[in-house]
Amino acid sequence: MAPGQRFRELAIFLLLALAIWPILSIAFVGAYGFIVWIYQIFTGPPGPPTVGH
């Protein structure tokens, strides 16, 4: 393996491990929360149905 290739692979790994994956995980959790929020706007909050009197 060439000396420059090892450094390049390490740099790409660190970029993925420390920047891209954390940003993507936060984005996916935020998108899921947004989808649930929009769904509950149309269907109401979860729980037992209210009893009408």
C-alpha cells in the first residue's frame, strides 16, 4: 500500500465517522419526528378514544 493511500483512507474514515454519520443520524431522527408530528396533526394524539357523553 502506498504511503499516501493510507493517509487518504484514514482521512476518509475520520470524515465519515466524525462528521457525516452523526449529521445523517440526527437528520433521520428529525425527519422521523417530523413525520410523526404531521401524522398526529391529521389523526390526533395516541391514546384511548374519548368517551362521548
